[in-house]
Amino acid sequence: MLDGKPLLPFGPKRFFYIYQVPEGARRGQHALRTDEELIIAIAGSFKIRVDDGDSSVELLLDRPDRGLYVPPMVWHELYSFSLGAVCAVLASAPYNADGYFRVYEEFLESVRR
């Protein structure tokens, strides 16, 4: 909390990190049905593409004092990891395999319904 206001739009229920990503590898490549995430580059840098089914944007995460909030139903993939990059993720719920879209076309179909 900062001055009585929550720092995140959700209460984190899970934390994980991604590191030692091989050159050229991609991570993420999914959308969450109901969960939210905050993604932070705590070391190094990487790019992230977010897509809401209508538009897509590519961002560079390269500062540990800034993060990217990813709401439900936003496809995201991480790539172009620098050597030694570490990505931290705070999630709004424990892991649930059924809570993911892992096939982009299925995600688009659900968004367009």
C-alpha cells in the first residue's frame, strides 16, 4: 500500500520468475481467462507483445521499477530476452491449467463471441 491505496489492482496469490531463457525462445504465448498478472523485468530486458483480439502492441520491459499489468483475456508473449534477464510475475490466483487459452485461434474465437 502507498498512502492507503493498493499498489496493484489485485491481491497477488502466486509469484514466479523466468530466467535463463535460451536465445530466440519465447515464453507466455497464452491468455488468462479470468486471472490478472503484473510482469516485471527485475534484471536485463525482454519484449512483450500484448493482444486483446482487436489490436496488438509490442513493449520493452527493461526497468525493475516499472511493470506491465495484464488483465484477463489479453494474449501475451515474451521474447528477445537479454543475456541474464529475469522476469518476475505476480498473479491474482494460484495456477489452474483450465484458466488458460493456449491456442491463439481459440482465444480470438472467445473474444469475438
